[in-house]
Amino acid sequence: MNQKLINIKIVGKGCVKYFELLKIVQDKVIQDKIPNSVEEINDPDMIVKLGVTKLPALIVNNKIIVQGTDFQRNKVYTALEVK
């Protein structure tokens, strides 16, 4: 089966929740062998350009999935599922 590449952006400043979100994403892509491109974005100008208002944030295929520290593992996992 040929899976589509998922573009993933983890946006934040390196706080505890940023690294928690990063680990959730890493665990899921490894577990499911999801073809992906992961980019960590820490530059304030780029964060603004992406339209992110709360950190950390997860962007999948140019769509903001979660923003802020109140994110659910299941929501992240669902966003990363290959369709």
C-alpha cells in the first residue's frame, strides 16, 4: 500500500508541553510507520505567519489541529491517521 506523506509542523518555544506534543507525534509516526515530514518551528515571525495564537501548536498538512497546552492525545492521533 502506498501511503501519502504527511506534513507535520510542531510550533512552540521549547516548553514542557511543546516537548510533550512532540513526543506524542513521534510515538504515533513510529508506531504506525507513517511517512512524514516533521518540522519544528520556533521562530516568532514564522509562528505569526502560520496564524498560531497559542503555543504549543500542531499543524498537519497546513491545517492547525491543536493550539495551547490543553490538547488531547486522541485528537493528535486522529489527525495523524492515514486516510
